[in-house]
Amino acid sequence: MNWFGKNWGAPACYRDDHVPTPSGELCFHCDEPIEKSDNGFIGSFGEPPQAKLCPRSILGSVGHQNKTCSCFGGMDEDPVGMSKREAAKAAYQVYCKKLERI
């Protein structure tokens, strides 16, 4: 796994696997173009890039984290009216707030 952007302190960022930011390529999770200022990961074997703020495959949606999605018998997923990138950032923020309570 390679990383791109500025070092944000993750253990991966201390390895020599830094690669140029794949500006313009679509993020694996939000389908929006990676911006020059984004940080994230990209696979070593041609896998698509993932912006750091799109950890959806691990965290799930805001609704999933709040246990109000279909997994828990509810209907909530992402906040209404948000783009996929905005919803991914919202999910990351919910996760970080939960970590603060621990």
C-alpha cells in the first residue's frame, strides 16, 4: 500500500511508499476526483486511490455508525443532500467524535 499527499502522522506515512498524488483520478469510495491537496492511499498493484477522508469501507455511513441504517432495522444512510465526498467527510467526523468520548 502506498500513500500520497502530506505526511499526516499515520504509521504508513513513515515508510518509503510515498507516491505522487493521483490528481484527477476518481476516489475508490466517493467517485469524486482526487484533488492535488488530498492525502490518501493507493494500492501497489494498480488499485484505485482512496482519499484519506473516505474511509467508508471501514467506518460505514453516518447512519451505520449511529446504528440507524438498514443493518440495524432503520433507513438512514448518508445525510440528505450531501455529495458522496461530503458524506464520507461527515462519517469521518462522526467517527472522530466517538473516539473523543473513549
